[in-house]
Amino acid sequence: MNELLEKGVRRLEWAKDHMPVLADIRKRMVDEQALKGLKIGMALHVEAKTGMLALTLAEAGAEIRLASCNPLSTDDSVSVALRDHFNLETYAKKGEDNEEYYKNLNAVLDLKPDFVIDDGADLITMLHTSRRDVLKNVKGGNEETTTGVVRLRSMANAGKLEFPVISVNDAHMKFMFDNRYGTGQSTFDGFMNATNLLVAGKRLVVAGYGWCGRGIAMRAKGLGANVTVTEIDPIRAIEARMDGFEVKPMIEAVKTADIIITATGNKDIIREEHFKVMKDGCVMGNSGHFDNEIRKDVLSKISGQPVKVREFVDQYNFSDGKKVYLIADGRLMNLSAGQGHPVEIMDMSFSIQALSIEHLVKNYASMEAGVHNVPTDIDRSVAEIKLKTLGIQIDSLTNEQKTYLEGWQEGT
Amino acid sequence: MNELLEKGVRRLEWAKDHMPVLADIRKRMVDEQALKGLKIGMALHVEAKTGMLALTLAEAGAEIRLASCNPLSTDDSVSVALRDHFNLETYAKKGEDNEEYYKNLNAVLDLKPDFVIDDGADLITMLHTSRRDVLKNVKGGNEETTTGVVRLRSMANAGKLEFPVISVNDAHMKFMFDNRYGTGQSTFDGFMNATNLLVAGKRLVVAGYGWCGRGIAMRAKGLGANVTVTEIDPIRAIEARMDGFEVKPMIEAVKTADIIITATGNKDIIREEHFKVMKDGCVMGNSGHFDNEIRKDVLSKISGQPVKVREFVDQYNFSDGKKVYLIADGRLMNLSAGQGHPVEIMDMSFSIQALSIEHLVKNYASMEAGVHNVPTDIDRSVAEIKLKTLGIQIDSLTNEQKTYLEGWQEGT
Amino acid sequence: MNELLEKGVRRLEWAKDHMPVLADIRKRMVDEQALKGLKIGMALHVEAKTGMLALTLAEAGAEIRLASCNPLSTDDSVSVALRDHFNLETYAKKGEDNEEYYKNLNAVLDLKPDFVIDDGADLITMLHTSRRDVLKNVKGGNEETTTGVVRLRSMANAGKLEFPVISVNDAHMKFMFDNRYGTGQSTFDGFMNATNLLVAGKRLVVAGYGWCGRGIAMRAKGLGANVTVTEIDPIRAIEARMDGFEVKPMIEAVKTADIIITATGNKDIIREEHFKVMKDGCVMGNSGHFDNEIRKDVLSKISGQPVKVREFVDQYNFSDGKKVYLIADGRLMNLSAGQGHPVEIMDMSFSIQALSIEHLVKNYASMEAGVHNVPTDIDRSVAEIKLKTLGIQIDSLTNEQKTYLEGWQEGT
Amino acid sequence: MNELLEKGVRRLEWAKDHMPVLADIRKRMVDEQALKGLKIGMALHVEAKTGMLALTLAEAGAEIRLASCNPLSTDDSVSVALRDHFNLETYAKKGEDNEEYYKNLNAVLDLKPDFVIDDGADLITMLHTSRRDVLKNVKGGNEETTTGVVRLRSMANAGKLEFPVISVNDAHMKFMFDNRYGTGQSTFDGFMNATNLLVAGKRLVVAGYGWCGRGIAMRAKGLGANVTVTEIDPIRAIEARMDGFEVKPMIEAVKTADIIITATGNKDIIREEHFKVMKDGCVMGNSGHFDNEIRKDVLSKISGQPVKVREFVDQYNFSDGKKVYLIADGRLMNLSAGQGHPVEIMDMSFSIQALSIEHLVKNYASMEAGVHNVPTDIDRSVAEIKLKTLGIQIDSLTNEQKTYLEGWQEGT
């Protein structure tokens, strides 16, 4: 256990050293004790980078409880280190069953938080259903990911969301970098770690060409794969095609796929009809939030219980001799089989988180229930701090240029 | 002359054969005589693809007058073919001086058009200044390019825009493809044609990381260049960096640049301070709308009158022996030194144009003066026709998936 | 005519300014009058860069006659400028028929050259067949291209080659750069100029994955195409696959090809069986040396005489309504429809040429008849001059490192 | 221990399932008992893929002893599984000290092998120095890697190599794929696993532009890095530049490097002068064979003993506050911090190994002492089996094409 704790402490310190943007913000927020006296409930993937966010908020004066937002994505060394070394109330362990998972989320809500930070919207959903007892105390929340925002917008459209939530996911400094470069890289961290298979020369299918899918397709190409994209949106389909990718319906794509990675935020992407015509030896993985993109339940109904052939790979054997493989039980592979997004990416995303919580604290009273965008100046200020930490200078507009952009009479 | 005309006719036919989306739309609009009895004034780069748009609108029943929106970008063969072979009233010739340029725009406005199609907003600006006599007759317009939209929004903000204008540029099927893949490719068509220089191994500086700049940087990398990006926006600066490009202020970038291409939509991007420290042998070109991104006036003041060393390249000689080069007199090089955007790109952009004019005709009465977005269903329908012409099928949502996306209660 | 001459002079000066490696070598060879009193017959693509090579050899003391090595690749402006402005005996004009072509090569041989510089080996073949009268005078030659070297090796294997020939093509500073980066870029210069079609999103088939094919595939990918490679060599086929390309036999590839480019150095690559199943609208071009890679004779037998639809594009109409297009009559498109390899590439290739001729002059007496490699020190010296002109410094081995590389006892 | 063994068995089975080329060869060699009665000593990185090679040779009739060729690269689970489950004499454990390392190699030689398979040439060097007692029994050997081949060529040049060795490394199916795509991918598997740092947007320096360096640079670019290459060879330096990379001497490159990866096969690449000017926070790793490319001894002399900050990362603290990081103690990071080359790559390399040993067995008597190339037909046959297992068909020459390639008289 001591070894595990030490490993976790080192991972947290490594993260700290590579999160200079959050460091800059932390310094100010701690000085100001910006969250003094507040209680914040958090459900995030519990690993080193989220640990740094939680510690930041704690140092800025808040009382924190942290649980995992996904049963498989916890880094136990960090969980232990947070709890035993940093005295942060942490409820998370890798491989929770459903009961433990919800028990931990309930423990977070038992804090009666003033604000919540969610990833996938399970916590906020509980507040509006099974835990309405603590709902009235909650003044606002942040939501981290696409899937969660989609759920919350549906809730808001149905008139069911009862406090303001900031969609952290929709900040430029989040979705353009976290979803694209973060998911892009970490998906292949997970893939390589799980399989030790070659990417170059493979036919790799990416389901979904949103920011995550774009990132995965870009990196797959960068690693030498021949990429096929599946989409439901005609505009994105054409974009994928123009980016040099093949575009097909999934039912065609699976027939030649060596590797399939789902990143849609929707469910039932790979289902019975696909398993049936899938190529022998196909490796499937998911980088979307929930483990419902690949219908593993249907898969084991067709092929019988899988055999674990590597730490993070299950082999499903069809009666006709066909084998297919599933990474990390269909849970998001970048966290379950890899180490999650690179530190520097989360530095930007969690800086948005920290500033958004601060914004909520100051402004919740005047914000309506519903989903709110991250204020532009928060987005821009994170970008400016990031540039500063990179030592990069950029141009600024001259007065003549400003005037020109505001004018319209100067032409040819 | 006959040879010129024949060349123009062939170019128009080639364009027609490679614009299947517009063909699909044309067929319907001609059947319906959707523009019957209307007068439309157009100012666009006069070459084969715009020619096809103009002919489409004419065949759909409209009376058309067409002038160039840029003094250097006309393809004379097409201009002649439109006028002499297709009887379309065309007022454009390559290398117009300022007086001719405005004379031609005035000729277009003398038609007393019901609607206008503009590119860069010179025509619409004239309507609101020197040609207010015909302004009252105009019921609406389309604007094609970023630069024009920026001008029109400034106009609208100042309360000066007196009719509804659809910002064609802001359709996804326009800016994502035309500005990125179109400008990306055609800039290098112009560059290679003008210089016969190698791109691989060069330090190439792109000013601006909007959609055009992204396209240019992407293609420069694809051709083997080592790319530096200059920006004024911190978020875009970080995006450029994450895309693997160096980011610097222009004053630093020019010192090592072999090639500089501007695509900002702003003015004075390369100016006196930059010329002074620029590397010997640097080749400059512009892919932005106006020829004011590179201060050629200042350049010739410093170095004296340039020498034309190739058809589209001027050499400026500094007193200390330094030489720098300017492509196409700083006018947009993809049209002036190349053949403009690839046909298939303009097929999508001009399909948006045709449907947007049709939309204006039907709805102008209920649209307020100001800049309007292209309706989503027009955007989507162009994408769907494009997919159909490519023979590409994509997935569609199952009912369960639709319900899931609209719901919020299903979680981990 | 004057305008043409002036254009040619400007193009030669532009080339001169962008060929710093050759300039460095020229300076020394002129100072030394290294070729004084010698007669050199040359058959090369007559355009600005070869013009600079010819002028270099002339200034170094040689008497030169220059003809074109390809009936379609001459830049008339340069041909005229060389002859009328620089007084170099030049026999070349764009669009020669077969009779003129051979008349010009004969004129070159009438000089009774001491050395020959050939590209494609037509000149050297004539020396060994129809022009054996002047063969005895020839002491050696250079051959520029893969196709020519293949022919000459066959000749040498058959015991028919009667003087030493340096295979310039096999220098690293030639084939790695000229064949790959040169052909890669100039093929698309030709493609864009000929067609104004989009590359992004197209299925582009490259026939042959030698250095030229690799360059074309790399640039096609860089421009956004989805690339298929055809090969006859299994090792190259796997390399293409690992580079992320699809590999197929041609008979399958043509069925979905939007664009096909041949670069094999072999004949009959696209033949009757392929035309029959080719996709409607397919655009074909050739970047190999001879115009026999695409069987245009068979094509016009099937479809009837083609219609010229753009300056460098012929349209072939099949009886069932299918249209296919051929660029530049199947002649190498980068020179026929574009401006040939970028200047800087030819700077390196022609520096190898100049130093190889100098080497032949000094050493022919001791060289056996047959095909010889470029001496390694010539290759390396061109690389070093190129680095110098780029202002790039590189590392050198320490003494310890040299010793280490020569030793073997130091291990784990 | 049982868990470890089970993990190793599963890893070996996974490898078996993904090495179809070797499977094809194994089938024949086992049927023929091609190595019956022979003793083979092997020193390779002991992990799943080499395990499959060893098992293949054993099943083909040979008596095998296997040790590790590197103290840090052993996968203990595989080592245990080979020994305890497959009864293969295996002497290897991760983290051997120098004494254990050589004890294990000696155990292999105690077998008195007929043939040896080496990786880095430590085994062959021992045979010619400390273990001359068993030298006379050895009839031939294979060497796997660039570093080993360089050592053996030095030995042969010095007249010290006393039996024939096949340079497996020089087969096309080895160096083009293993060194390039294998090292390219596995270096980043190691990097991500060790650091969880982002590659995109980083300045990454690659030392050496041989096949390994090319692979690393290509993948670094594919992951979004901005790459600098250092070289000692001017031709490779220009190739790197033309591939779009910056080229600099190391002393300049370290000043801005975020990440440095060495892959030269030489020693002392990063040394005192470089550490002194290195950027704060720089992460160093090595993908070359030996751990002498980065002078960690000098580094700890300057900065004091390092602190282990992650499982495979040491942090060196300079007195001025600068921190730099070293991955896997400077040992080859793809094996020490990652899982080594992807299975499919090793399938090709080890198929070359198996066929080369078979070739030695049949032909050693007629082969001179010295370094021999892999016979072309072995190279080609591995490529053909690989294509077959991929289901890829390629073209073959027609008779007319063969005749044409052999002829020379057909020209323009």
C-alpha cells in the first residue's frame, strides 16, 4: 500500500509540475481564498490531473468530496494518495461495480454541496431524481464533457434542470484541445498499451467525426493507418472525406476494419448487425464517455462469454471460428487502458473548470437555471496564460487595423 | 479573339461537367423558373465557376449583369465567352485600372437590380454611398467572402445597412471547404505557377489562422514546408501550435521566412518594420481578399520600383543588395497567378449562393435589414446533394438513438 | 517574338538566382576553364534549369549543342532565349512531331561530341544504331533519368554499350530529391494547371512506388487525397501499405479511381482491360519518362478521337456515355502541363551533372564501357554546398565517436 | 507468480495469433524438422515476440537457450512463461545488474551452440574474447540490429570475425519496417507510458536520421510535434530538411527542445556541453541499442543523483533550479518503458530470422567468415507471405513488359 501511495504522490507531483496554467490561477485563488467556506462535490475521472484540480479548489478554501465518474477509470495510486497523503475526501477505486459506483456518488452528495463539478452528468441527474433531498442546496455546477452537456441540454429543454450549469466542454480552450488533441493522443496510448499492435497499414474505422473523432482520425493517420469515418451528419461526412478519409456506413465499414474506435456520445453504434459481418480479428475500442457505444451485451450473447487475452483485451469467439476483440470492456479506453489525457491538455481544461467555478460563486444568483457557456473572457484568459507559460509572443492589432476592421468604406 | 472565346467556352463546359451539385439545383430552378422576371447584379471573380453561377441564375429566369470584384482576377477567356457566346451582360477584363473597375461596377448597378451578389462588399458599399439612387430598388443581397462580411457587419453595427444580406460565407458548406480546402490548394496552384520554386524544406510563414490560414498551413505542411503561423488571437495561436506549427510575432517570423503568405482579411500585415528585417530572397504573396495586406506602396518607397522577373513576380531591390519578391502585385494570388479555387469547391459554394438567392426572393419581405446567416436546411441540403453526387452513403440514427439523444436519465 | 525572348531571358535569370549550388560550382569551373576545347551534345528537357546547366558548361569552355529529349516538354521562351540571347546552339520547340524530334537529336550528334548528356537514352541509343558514324568520337556520357538508366543497363548487359556512362540518376542527391520531392511537387503543378480540379477527397491511384511514385503519393496525401498504390514488387507493396496507402492490382484500382498517375518507367500500365472498367470521369496523367505508360492508342481505338476540353486535357467519349480524361497526351505531365521540377531541385541534380561531366573528362580513359555510379565524393560535396547555401550547420563526429564506430569491443 | 506466468502465457498466445507470417514458416519448418539436432544460443530482448521465435526454432527441432540482450528490456511474465510453461531454457529478468547480465549470456554459451542469434553483438563479442573456449563449435550466427552489425563489420574489417554472420538487420523486410515503423511507434508507446505528456505542440529533437530516426521523426510529426533533426551526414541532413524538419547541430537544438530522442547507434550524443545549455524541463529518452547515447554518468555528476518521479522517469536537479528528465535510465525506451515493437513488425523481422538460420544451417560450410546479407529470395518470400496474410493482391509484369524492361531500343 505504501508503494501505491508513493506512486500516487509522485504522479500528483509530476502533474503539478506540468500544469503551469492551473498553477498560475491557483496562486491567485489561494491568495484570495476565493472559495472560502464553500462545499463542492466532484465526480470526475480520479487520476493525477483531476487530483490537482481538486487540491486547487481545496487550497482555495473549499471543502471537497471527490468520487469517480466512471467505474473503470480510477487510478488507485492517486485515489489513495489524495485520501491518505493530502487528506482529501476521495471515494473511488478502479473496477467499482454499479453499486459501489453509485454509493460513492451518494457519498459526495451527502456533503450537501453548494456547487458540483460533473463529468457525464450522473451526479446532476441524481440530484434531480434520487437525491432531490440535497438539490435545493446546490447553487450551480460545471459539466466537463460532450455527453454530459447533451444530457443536460435535454434536461433543460424538458424544463427539468433546476440550477445553472456551465458547460465547460464548450469553451474553445476545452473542446478544441481536450476533445481533439487529448482524445486523439490518449486513445492511442490506450490502444498501444492494451494491444501492442501496429497502427500503420491498418484499416481503422472511427465512428463519429466530432472533435473527438477528428482527433482520433488525425492521429490514426499520423500513425500510418488508413482511416474510414462513419457519420450521421452530411456536413461532417463531407469534411471527413475532404480530410482524406473514406466515408461509409458502419455496416460496410466493419467488413474490412482491422480496428474500430467509437467516439459518438450516442449508444448502439456497433450492434448485432455489425458483429455479424465484422472481419475476423477486428479490435474494437471506445473513446466516448459511456460504455454503451459497443453493444458488448449483444456480443456475448452471440459469441458466448469472452476470454481475457491481455490485461485490457477480451476475445470473443464466434461459433464459426471468427474472433473479435474488445478493449477495456468497451469503457473509454484512453482512461481505462491508458493514462488518460496528457497533463498539459488537462491543465487547460481544468483551468477553465477552476475559473468557471469561481465565476459561478460570484454570479450564480443572477444566472438562470439551464446550461450556460463559459464566459469568453475566461476562455481567452486561459489561452493568454498558456501562451505566457510557453514563452510565445503573438501580434496585436495596430490602431489603424482596429479602425479598419470596424470600418466598411475602405474597399478596392 | 476566336481562340480566346473558344478557350472560355471550353472552360465553362469543363466547369459545368464538374459542378454536379449546382447542376442538380439548376435543373429544379430552371424547371420552376424560380427567378423569373427578377434583375440580379453580380460582382464576383469572373472565371469559369462564377460564370456557371451566373448562367444558372439567368436560365432560372433572371436578368443578369456581371462585373468583376477584383481588378486582376478576371479570366478574359471566360469573360468573352459569357458575353459573346452566352449573351450574358459581362463587364470584366483582367488588369482593369481603378477607373475601369468602378465603371464596371456602376454598369452593373445601372441595371437597377432587385438583388445583388457581392464578393468583398464593394458593390453593396457603392449602393449605400455613391449609388444611393438605385438603393431603394434592392431587396436583398448575398455576400461571398469573409472580408465582405466583416465590412457588412460593421455597416450593420453602425446602422447603415439598409437591406437584408445573407452571409454565404458563414454556411458550413462554404467556409469549411471553400476557405480551407479551396484556398489551401489554390494558393499553391498560384505559388507554383508564379515561381516554379520548391515548397519542401522551406520556412513558410502564414499570417492568420482563420479557415483560410488553416488551409494554407495544412497544405504547406503537406507539401513539405516548415510552417510558422502569426496570429493576434491567443486561442488560435495555441491551436496553431498544437497543430505542429511554430507561432511567432511577424517581426520575428520575417527574419527566417523563405515564403510569406497573408490571409488575415486585415490590412498592413507586412509593413515597413517587416520589410527592413526580412530575409534576403523572401517571396511574399497574399491570399486575402484585398491587396492591402502587404504594403507594396511602402515597399517600393524603400526599394524603388520593382522589376518584373516572371509573369506574376516582381523583384524589389534594396540598396544593400537584398532582393525580395512579390507575387501578383499583392493581389489574391490564387486567382491572379493561379486558376482560383478548384471547380468542385465552388460547386458547393455557388450552390449555397443559388439557394440563398432563391431564399431571399421568397422571404425578403419578412427579413430585417442586416446580415443574416444561411438557413441550416440550405446548408444541409447542399451537403446531402454533394454526398449523393459522390455516391457516398452515411448512417442515420435509429429511433432508439434519437430517443437516447433527447433523453437524460440513462447514465452509467 | 521579342516578348517570348524576354520571357525566356527572365526565366533563365530567375533560375540562375535560385540555383546557388550550381553557381558555386560554375564559379570554380569557369575560373579553371574545366571543359576548354571539348564538344558536348545534350538532350534534355529544354527549359530554364537545363538552360542554366548548358550555359554553365559553355562558360566552362565547352562547345554545346542542345536538343530536347521529349517532343512536348520544351519551354519555347527558353529555347529562343538560349539561341538568340545567349548564342547557344539550341534545337528544340514545343510540340515537335517525331521527324522534327529526331532531326534535332541528329543535329546535336552532327557536332561530333566528345561527351553526351542524355535524358531517357534516346541520344545514346542513336549513337549505337543509326549514328554509329559519330560513336567513335564519344568518350563518355551522363544519363539523367531512371528510364534511361534501365535502358543503358540492358544495353550494357547485352554487351552493346561502347563507352562509359555515369548514371546521374543514382546519386543520392539526385534520386532522393529530384525523383521524390521534384516529381512529387511538379506532378501536382501540372495537375492543377491542367485541370483546376480539387485533389482533397479524391481517390487517387499512383502506379509504381519507386522514388517518383513515393513522392507523388506523399504529396497527394499532403493535398488531402485518399491514395491507392499499385505495384509489382511485394516489398514495395508492403511499404506502401505501411505508409497508410491502399494497395490493389490496377484492374481493381481503376474501378474507383478519380485520378490515376503513372510513374513506373515501364509501358502498358493502363491498357484496354483497364479502360473498360474505369470509373466515369476518371482523369489520367503520366509522370514517367515516356508516353507509353497509358495506352492512348488503344484508348482512342475504343472511344474514338478525343476532344480537347482544356489546354492540356483531352476527353475520350465512350459509346455508353462514359467520359475519361487524359492530361498532356500521356506525356510527362509535370513538364508538359506544368513547369517541371522546382528550380532548387534541379540545382542539385544539375550540380551532379556538372561535376560528373568534369569527372568523366578527367577519368574517361581509365573507365570501362558500361554504367558507372556517381562517385560518392561528388554526391557528398553537392550536399555540403547545398547545406552551406541554406545556412545550415550540422554535427560532426568527435574523435571518441569515430573510434567507437570503428571498434567493436565496447558493449553493454 | 502464477498470475505472472498466466500473463506471460497469454502474451505469448496473443503474439502467436498476430504473427501469421512466422506461423506460415513455422508450419513448414516443423513439418520438415528443419533444425533437428542443432543447438542454438540466443540473446534477444526477452518478450512475447522473441519468445515466439525461440519456440518456433525449438519446435523445428533445435535445442535452445535464451538470454536477454539488454538488462532492462525483459518482460518477466514472458520469461517465466517460457521457462515454466513451455520448458524453454530462459535466462532473463528485468533489471539485471551487469554481473547477472553476463552470467546469463555465459549460460547461453555454456550450451556450446552450433549457431547463435544475437542482438547488439554482445554474445558474438564474448565468443571472440572471454569465451573462445566455445567459439570453435559455432558455425554461424544472425545479428538483429544496426548497432550489432556496425560492431561486426568493424570486427570483420579487423579480420577478427571467425564465422559467417547474417546481417538480418539489412533485409528490406527488416530495416524498412522494424527500424522505421516499429521504432517509430514503439518509441511513443514508451514515451506516453513513461510520461503521460502531450506530444502535440512540442519541440521534439531526434538525433540521427537513419531508418530509426526517420520513423521517430515521422511519428512525432504525426502526433503533432514540431521536429528538429540532428545529423552528421550532409545528405541525410538535406533529406530531413526536405521532409519538413528543422536541421541544427545538437548544441543549438537542445536550447529549445522540449523532448529529445536519440537513435544514432553511436555514443555520447547528449553530453556535458549539451546538458549545460539544455532547456528547463527537457525530457530525454533513447531509442538506440545501447544506453550510452545520453551521458547519464556525466549528468548525475553535474546535477547529483536523480529522483525517480515516475516509474520510468528520473528527474535531475541542477543547482540553478533547472530540472531535466531521463526516461528508462537512458536504455532503449520502447522496450524499457513500452512493450517494444508491435507484434506484426516482429512477425516480419523474426520470419527473416527463422529463414536466415535455416539458410545458415544449409549453407554455412560454403560461407566465408564475415558479415553476409540476407539472400534476396528470403527477403522477397517474407514479403510475399505477408501480402498473402493481408489478403492483398498485386500486379505482375506482362511478357511484353518484361521484354521491354530488358530491352533498350524502344524509345521516344
